[in-house]
Amino acid sequence: MRSDVEFVSQLSARLGADYSETKSYVRDVPTQALLHIRSMTHWLVNQIGQMQQLTFDGPNLYDRIEQLNKQRLINVRTTRLLHKLRGHGNRGAHPEKYHLSSTQLVALAEKAVADFLALIEMLYPLFTQQQAPSFAFVHFDQSAGRDLCYRALWKMITMLNTLWGCHLKIRR
């Protein structure tokens, strides 16, 4: 049976790579995982708009979701889930505003990944004209933080140093 990463990759190779990266951040840098969820949600909304030859009125994700809904290009259930994922991303972007502990952020990131998979299952027929295939969820990697540390220290990549800093800040 295919894994969840393979399932998402069947819809889009780019989305699969982003999803895999997102999962690697969930336990150690949950705010980054939530930002990735929002980014992937925005990408999906844009793809739906392009498929339906819709020109969006503005760049705001909320408005774009509403525009898809008003034009009946997505159903109410999909609209609600898109808004939910957008909200998860907002919490990741502004954790200080929501006063979430590191444990709560990890739980939220795990929930966001599950919600994102539910969205992919819903949208799969729209993108492929086929039913969504079955897949098995592979649990989150416990050693992602160690990998981030090694990559940041040895390769000195700015983004990874930033992610490691975020991880350490959350763990304080």
C-alpha cells in the first residue's frame, strides 16, 4: 500500500515534496510545518482557480477561498476545510498571538497534516477525475530535529539555521 507522501505525490510531485518536508518539521519546528500547510493550501487554491479558468480578485487567501465557493467551484465542506487549514497556518505565523505552548503547537501541526490529507482526498477526483486511492499514514519522524541540526551545522545553510533556531526557541 502506498504511503501518505506517495499519495500526495500522485496528485503533484511538487506538492508531495512540500508535504514530505512539512511532515519532517511537525515535531521539532511545528510553526514551520503550519506555515508550509498554509503555503500548500494557497497553492491548491491557485490550481483550482487555474483549472476553472478563474481570475482571482486579489492575493488574499481568505478571499480566494470565498471566491471559489461563491462561484460554486468547490463545495461547502471543502470551503470549510480550506479555511481551517488557512487558520492553522495563521497560528503558525503568529504563535505569540495565540499563546500556544510547544506541546499545543506540535498537536496543532499534527492535526493540520491530518486535515491537509483529508483535503487532498476530497480534491483528488477534481484534479485526476479518479477516486482517491487508499494509502497508509506514516507516523512523524522522531529524529527530524537531529537531522536539522546536522544539516545546519555542517552545511551552514541559512534556512536550516533559522529552522533550528525556531526549534530551540519553541523548546525553551
